[in-house]
Amino acid sequence: MPSDEEVIGRLLEKARAAQQKIENYSQEQIDEVCLSVGWQVYNDDNIAVCARTAVEETGMGVYEHKLKKHKVKVLGVCRDILKAKTVGVIERDEATGITKYAKPVGVVGALSPVTNPTATPASNSVGILKGRNAVIFAPHPRAKRSCKVVCDFMREGLRRVGAPMDLIQHIEEPSIPRSQELMRQVDLVVATGGAVMVKAAYSSGTPAYGVGAGNPVIIVAEDADVEEAAEKITISKTFDNATSCSSDTSVVIHESVYDSLVAAFKKHGGYLCSESEKAKLEEWMWVPGKDPAKRGLNLKIVAISAPRIAADAGISVPDGTSMLLVEGVRPGAERFSGEKISPVMALWKYRDIDEALAIVTRLHEYGGMGHSCGLYSFNPDYIHKVASSLKVSRVMVRQAHAPSAGGNLWNGMPSTVTLGCGTWGGNITTENIHWKHFINVTWLSEPIAPAQVTDADVFGGIWQKYGE
């Protein structure tokens, strides 16, 4: 039996041979490759197979929602690459004498999560190929069949335009040691998944893009359109049973609109748990792990429907329940403060914007620092204050958070399923990871007329204020 090093080595050998065949492709050629691959994971027949396989294999999410996720994400990524330059000269500044040339990064190792096993490779592949690179996917062991299905479709897209099919490969029998070996051998790592996976990527010794933990908190101000906020928050929270790291996890609500927002949530299928039901829910959602003294999120609730979670927790809910609501009391000091990866939402009440920001900060310090938050308000002062005060990488204003933070047709965010969280979240960037992160750039510097500058030009202000 071949060792993990040998298994990955063979994949790398084929990937490098394939990548070398396209490293001199023109922009037109590589764009044709990207769009051919994108079409294979966008057309209805193929994504139906992807979505069905993902739900059947993992038991997570909603079939219809996974179809929509493929449509939105793949279309967005393909839209973003249409006019992007990734070949040859991509920028020229006559004033500075700087010309920038794009080059491939090589072979990318991409780790994909069990919660999103087909749309993640589909979205990542287009951006990676755009830079004339090859990619090898390391799926979660519980989603290996899903990964094979989507990769086979994308390889067919390569075949149709005469591109080397080994530009896209996957580990057929995935394991933690094989993922670690992949990260060791490739040129760049993209890790989309849990904190343990991302930490392993950053510890691999290979340059890596990772994501931080999700825990998006949404502020609903006193001037918000309550009905709009309730509808969009519900859409975001319940989409695919909250598999996305961008799914809302807490709503911080101004006291003047608290009751009306809760009533609006109920109209959309929200069920507000009593104190005793909240206790039952907490007992089911967080269970003892290897260390009996510590409780972790129960994997049996991840991306499962609200009625099923309620039933397993011993709670009776009405037909049509779409999400479970609990009232938070101690932000940052109770388990409902963190990410729940399920249609369970915590509600918190505030009196003024400064208190709202303090609550959001405590919730993010508990988990999800650096990821994102949302705001339902038309007040420009509130919008500025939220964006300038909170340690988040993105603020989504009056938008359904989950389908918006990673880019959508109604905003200008780059389309992606991989969201950086900056140093706050242990990441190298705050950006949405997309095609621009999969190119190397050579800076050509030509001489320009010397910029004459004196000591006084630079230090004069300091001298005048403090003396020489």
C-alpha cells in the first residue's frame, strides 16, 4: 500500500505537468477554460446531482437551497472573472514607472468542508484556474463522494475545451494525514472550514489563505424597517439550515422595536423558546467531549432543521417552524453567544448604539472575531460608527447576511465561499478570497525623474511644532 506521501506525490506530479501546459495560455484561452468549468457546475442537470449527493451523503442542509447556492456562487465568480486581467501586463502606471505582470502560483491545495462539499470546490476552482493554476481538493472524509461528483463535472469542462483534465483533482480516500501531506507539498493552501483545519493550514509551512470562525451578529436599530429586517434575517438564518459561516447567529435589537421584531419573526416561522425550553435546547446543543468538563457543539444539530433539533431536545414546536429563537441574557458569557451552525438564533436587547456595539464586541470576543456583522438602519451616523468601531472584516447594511457577505448581484463584494477575517480571526487578509489571491505579481520598475525632496519638506511640520 502506498504511503500518504506517495499518494499525494502522484497527484502533485500530474497537477504540475498539467499546470505547465497552461502557464503560457493567453487571457482568452484561460477565460474559456474557466467558463467551461463554471458551466458544468452551474447547469441545472449537473447541480441537481451535486445537491442531491451532498444532502444524501452528509445529511446536512436543504436540497433546494444547495441548488440555489451553486447558481448564485458560480454565476458570481464567473461574472467577477470576465474582465479581470491575470495574464501578462495587468497594470501600468506611467507616473511611477511601475508595470505589473501576472504569473501563476502553481498547484493549489484546497480543503473543503462537509457543510458545503460541492459549491465550495465549484466556486474555488474557477478563481484558481483564472490564475493558470492547478488545484487538488482535500474533501472532508464524510463528503468524499460529493467531492468526486463535482470534480468529475469540472474535469469534463476541462476536456471540452482541450485543457489538461488533471488541472482539477481530488483525494479519493481523504484523511487528516493526507490533507496534511497535501498542504506540505503544494505551493499554496486554501482552507475553507473549521478552526482546526485552518490552524493546520497555517501551521503547514506552506503559504495559506484561511477563514476565521463565523459568528455574524446583526444589529437592528430603532429606525429599521422591521418587516424587511425580519424577512431578510430569516432568509439568511434558515438558508441551507445555516451551513454558511455567514449565517446570522445573534440579533442585537433596539428596545423600542424588540417586541415588533419578535412578532415579525414569528410570522416567518420563528419560535421563541421559554426559559425552560432554552435550558433543554442548550443541554442538547452542547455536549461533553473528550474532556467531560468541557462541552462542545453537538454534531447532531449541525445544519439540521429547526423542528428536528427541537424534537431531539424535547421541545414541542408548531408546524411551519423555521428557526428557534432564544433570549440572551449575558452576552459573551453564555453558550448561545457563539456560532451555532444551525437554525437557532439568540436575541439581545439594547438601549443605545454604544451599548449595541459593546454587546456585539462581547459576542465576537466569545467567537467569530474579525468575520462580519450586519446592520439594519438608514442612519448614516450609525452606519459609520459600526464600520469604524467594530473589529470585523465586512459590514453588510440592510442585506440578508448569508447570501450577501460572500458577494451577490445586489452588492459589490467579490463572490466567494472563503471569507478572510484578518488578524482578528487569525487570518492573513480581511478580503473575500477570489481570483486575485491566486496570482503572483512581478513588479517592473523603470527609472523616472528623481523626486526632489528636502529635509524641511519631510520634517518641517515636526520641527515647527516641537523644535529641531
